[in-house]
Amino acid sequence: MMSTRIYRRQIPIFVVSFFMAVLLIDYYAPKLPIISPVSSTFLAWGAMIALIQLSFGYLTLLRMHVERASRAQSEGFNQRTFKTIIVLATFVIMTVIGIYEGRGNAGPSFLFWYSNLVAMAGVGTVLEWISHYSSPARMFKITSLESGAMFLTWLLVCFREMPTVVVLFPFTESIGDWIMKTPYMASNRGVMIAAGIGIVILAVRALVGKEPGLVEMEVTK
Amino acid sequence: MTAVENFVTTWLTPKKMAVFFTILTILYMLFPVMLPMKVSSWTTDYIAEIDRLEPGDVVVWGHNWGDLIPARSGLTFNTAVMQYLMSKQLKIIFVCFSPATPSNMYTFMHDYAKSEDYGYVYGVDWVVTPFISGEESGIAAVGDDMWYPKVDMFGTPISEIPIYQDIHVISDAQLTMCDGGGFSWQPMYVRQWAIRHKMRMVNNYGFQVIAIYYGIYVQGCLDRTRGQAEFEYATDFQGEEVLRFQFRNIGASLVFLSVALGNIALYSKKKEERDTVGVVA
């Protein structure tokens, strides 16, 4: 009998590896008459599967809230129930207006932009001053050489973000841009290379069954 | 407690700082002070990329404006970019990678960019795709086949939409533009459109996300608020970013002040502790 590990882990890994191999060949190798159409089809499948996954996510979320709302009668009305009611009411209102007006409708867009946008702007306004004024004061306590270097880098980049400082002292822009173009880019490349190598190692380990990870946990559960 | 520490704990409480900055912001909104500013090379490159296009050329604008992006990230600035593109009589295909994006882009064009004022007709001069799922696989699928969505956001078959008639793969367009998302999204556009299809690309999001591609695969960039403000300043299509950027003269000074006070308080407290230990010893 086929073991759980084979059909829940090895077969999916093989299928994913096959798709990835085709996509990688198509991406890096010159266009081949056989590979390219197959690769395009795989990409389209990927996008469609993602759409189904997204729908599944929405339905799961909706199911959770309906279940929670149905429990309100036995468990009583609390803060979580209140949030659930808001989510469900919003869902119903947007759905009804959306169906009534059809695609490209003004109704949901109006609600979306002029309620959500204003709410987010309000939240942003409250959070902004904390992130811009309070956080740096706590972050940039110069207690060591490293924190001093970090503070200095931040300061020099900040100067570049002040228009009048740049006009009065043009060298501040050059210094800020140099930081972005040289040390920042070098560290960025370093992180990407490390992440890339890490992904390849993880993938190879998963292929040969040496990577425990989440799949293994689910298999052995 | 030292005098500085006393000042910080008494006057720099979160509530008092919030009130202070709110008043300052309102004052600045009422009486904006426009100070001189200059335009960086990244912004100049960005504008030059648009300027080199001919009227009627097609720009593919990859977007994933969801619920959060319009409110926080340059709605009026995007209006300025859009109006600049329309003033050059460029055609636009909005490719949407978030469920809310199609509706957002349509509202954006009507209510903010005022496409009708420029004589723009939907389907002829601009079009919005439906939501294309799959993130990078969606971006790649559209790059390979611009007709991949089959219909526009209203369900009209692409074969019946005039703007699409000469656009079958992304390289049939003259420029790609990407916005929204964040650190993970921008490299996806670069990989699947700029590198894979050798498309010219400009970025509206920020230099840090495309730094390693700049000059090779990305030909122009607006570096967040700074670049967006510079764009508005240089093209005279004004949104809110110039004001926001100008406020940084004051805002950043206050940040420096708060950092300086924080450090002074820290070191005066340390000194006090050392003095106390010395006295006890």
C-alpha cells in the first residue's frame, strides 16, 4: 500500500519540481518551440489555481464568521461577535450593491474609496507621528559603535529627504545617493544571494526527503 | 532626575507630542511654505522615458492597488502621472493583480485623473483588465500573452477592444510601468517583463526595491515621496507629494530634535547613575 509520505509528500514535490523545471528552462534558455507554449499554459494554470485558492480563503473566512455569529446566541454577545457582525454586514452590503450595479460599478467603488480610504488615512495619520517622531528617538540611542554607525547612516539618508537641505548643501544628496547606490545595494545583493542559495538548498533537501519542515510534520501527524 | 530628562518626561509625552504635531500639520496645511527643491537624476530619467514616447504609444501599467495603497501611497501623485501620460496622448493598459484593483483603477481614471477631460475613451485610449491572480505567475502569463485575461473588467472580449488590436505580447507595448505592492512585487515585474521580454520599465514605487536592477533593466524611478514630489515639481502636474515633501523640512528637523533629546536624556541619566554609584562607593 502506498505510504502517506509518498502521496502526501513525494508525489506533490515531484509534480512541483516538474512544473518548476519547465518554467526555469523557458525563463533562462533561448525560446524553444516545445517548451514555450507548455510554459505559458503552466503559468496560466498557476494563475487560475491561485484564484481558486483565493476564493477558498475568502469562503473559509466567511464560514468562520458565520459560525462565530451562530454561536453568539449560546455564548453571548462580546467584542468578537461585534467584529464578526461588522464583517458580515459589510460583506452583504457590498455583495448586494455589486450584484445590483454589475461590474465596473460606482456603488462599491464609492463605498470602498470614500469609507475605506478615509478610514485608512485616519489610521495612517495616527500612526504616522509615532513612526516618524517617537520611534527614531527610541531606535537611535547611541550606545555602541554599531548603533552609532546606524544612526549616522540614517542621518545622512534623512538629509537627502529634506529638499531645502539638499538645495543649500548639495553634497548631502550625493552622500545619501551614494549610500543607497553602494553600501545599501551591496547588502541588498548579499541578502538576495543568501536567500537564493538558501532556497536552492531547501529545495534540494526537500527533493531528497531530507527537509523536515511543515510537509513532514503534516505527514507524520 | 536631570533637567533634560524632566523636560522629556513632562513635555514629550505621546499625548502632548500628538497634539503638537497635529497643530503643526494643520498650520502647515493652511499656510504651506514652498521652499526651493531640486530634481534628482532618477526622476529626470523617469520623465525622459515618458518623453521619448510618441503619441499613440502604449504603456502597460502593472498595478495591485488594494485596500491600503490608495489611501497611503500617493493617490494624487498617481493622478499627476496619469495626467502627464494623457497630456502626451499615450494609451494605457492597466493590468490588475489585486481583487480590488480593477474597480480602483476605473474610479481613479474617472474621479481623479479625469480621463474625459483629456478626450480619453475607454477601450480606445485606456483599458482595465479584470483581476489576474497568481502574483508572479499572473505577471508572467500576461507578459507572454496580453490577451490572456480574454476579457476586460466589464467582460468585453479583448478581441473587440480597439487598444488591444496591435498588442498581443507585452513587447508590442512601448513602456511598462509598475506600482503598488512592495518589496516582493517590484522584482516580479522586473523579472517577468523587463528581463524576460526586454521591456523598458519605469518604477513608481521606490529606488530601494529596484536598486540592483537600476540602469540595466529599469530605466527610471521615482524614489517614494521624494521622487514623486520631484515629478510633480518638474512636470508641473501637481498632486500632494510636493507639499508632503516640503513638510519634511520641518518634520525631519523635529525627528532629529527628538533623537537628540532622547540621546541627551539617555546620557544624562547614565551620568547621574555613575555619579550616584561614585557617591555610594
